[in-house]
Amino acid sequence: MGFRCGIVGLPNVGKSTLFNAITAAGAEVASYRFCTIDPNIGIVPVPDKRLENIAKLIHPKKMISTTLEFFDIAGLVKGASKGEGLGNQFLDHIRNVDAVAHTVRCFENENVAHDFGSIDPVRDIEVIHTELILADLQTLERRKAKAEKMHRVGAKEASLELEVYQEVQTVLNQGNSVRKLHMTGEKETIFSDLHLLTGKPVFYVANVDQKELKGEGSCLQAMIKWAQEEGSKVVIICGDLEAELSELEEEEREEFRRELGLEGSSLERLVQVGYEILSLVTFYTTVSSELRAWTVSNGTPAPKAAGKIHSDMERGFIRAEVISFSDFMTCGSDHVAREKGLLRSEGKDYLIRDGDIVHFRFHV
């Protein structure tokens, strides 16, 4: 599994259209509020040209991509943190994802209603931002009340908990998210256990019409400026166009994109940004006749990466035989790589790098 991504935003911004385009899951799409109530879930293979290139050299009987899980979460509205529009239920769905794709409407369409009657991406972002902060403050108040009660009866751990909660509350009360609040040691454990919504890594998906695909419209420019000031990334897509493309054969899709000057599919662009903000890397294994891609955090030690495959491999780890993707493509096989000294033997302190092809040696 690569990562779990929640698609959020106001009603009628194109979340389900985007979801269908990248997953081909067939979620209902309609121009009214709360067309989606329970989150639609789609699991898709990660597009991976390196995996395909390795397969062309070794001709495996089976090739398995790493996967992404997308959650199409119902539209949030102003007052969601107080339960408006089933808001509390929808907000809880966000807690289960690794990253948030905040979808924002940057297109005009008189047939698709807007909650506020006009297109203003910055205002829309701030509405969702505020609701997530308010929901986090509610979570914090509940945890703080519990910790204060424990502190009164002499629980030692409660003092540190209250200290962390106060730091977090100060940030939220200033109208800021907590995703850039860095803590270490026991404080980090307490902070992580809060599972705050504004602690989730976020990127923005600007849903534009075909005229704005080149990024020249004023609405889109305002949104990009806002995201840059926040230090966030933006993926520009045209939901309607992606929906049309998803119905074509792969070759036709690629040709259409080239004609429009688009680089890669919306899925590829979402994957790239998601991996960047979560600091994820991909490594590959070839066991028997199976070629497989795996996703781990950047800086994962080799034994822990082996444990992604099977716990016995982590427990009985001996060494990892590693070759980089570029070296493997140059050599064409493990045998030639070994002869040229490019197949390295690495110990338990080795940190997996993006594109590594790894043979784990272990004994249990």
C-alpha cells in the first residue's frame, strides 16, 4: 500500500468526478449537496514506469504495483464542526487517511450550484480550514478535560499531556493548522495520539475548466498564491476532461493529453505530490518469478523494509543485496551488476533509497 488519500472540499467542487476519473469506481455524481454520504473507496495501482522497465528486462510471470487507496469524502460545509450537514460524521472520515487532497472549485458553471453562490477559491479553502481547526479544538477540549481530571488525582503522565495540549491549543487559537508543529520524544507520542485533522499533510487540487488548464485564470492564480504562502503544493486538473479521458483506451488518452499539452494523467500527478509531501520512496523485489513494488518512508532501515514483506524477514535479517534502478537498467541483469561490482551488500543500518532493487537475505 502506498498511502491513503482523502478527497475533501465543499459540496459540488468535483470531488466525486475526480474520484471516478482516477479510480474508475463509478461513484454517483450529482449537482446537489451530499450526493455522497458514506465515503466512496477506490484502490488503484500506482503508475510506475520503472517497474515496467524492469519487467521488460527480466520478464516476470507476475508484476505487482504498489497501490493507493482513495476516499471520496462527502462535501463539508460551514458549521461542519458543529454537525451541520452531517459534518461530524464526515470529519471523522478524514482521521483515517494519511494525506488530504483538498479539492477546490475554480470553474464557472450555472448548472452546478455553489454553497455561497459565487466562485472564490481562497474563501472556500478558508471555510474548510476553519472547520478543521474548530473540530481539532473540540477534540483537544475533550482530551484536556480528561487529563486535568487525571492530574488532580496525581497521575504523573498528565502533566506532560497538559503541557502538549496547551502548546497545540495556542497554535489552533491563532487560526493555524498544527501540521508544522514539531515535537520530539514523549511529547511527539502524545501529540500523534491526538489524531488531529489539521495535522494531516495536505495538498490542493484545483478543479478548473478546459480554458483555465494552462493556469492563466484569475481564480486559479489567487488559489496558487494562497497555497504558495502556506507552503503547500497544487495539482491542476479539469474534472470534466478527466472524466471523458477515463472512458478512452490508454493510447487514445495519451494522444489526447499530448494534443492538449498535458504532462501525465491526474493520477500520476496526485501520486507524485502525495509521495513528496509524505516523504515516501519505492523499492523493488524480484522473488522467484514475481516482480513487486513496495512503498516505505524515506529513511527506512533495510530490516524494517524487509518487514513490509514478511515479519520473519525483519526478525531474521542478515543483509540486503542492493542495486540502484539506473545501474540495473545499464547492466541488464543481477549477474552483470555483480561482475561490475554494482550489486552491493548492505547491513542493518542501510537506509532504503528510492528506486533500489533489493534481495533480502534472512534466516529464522
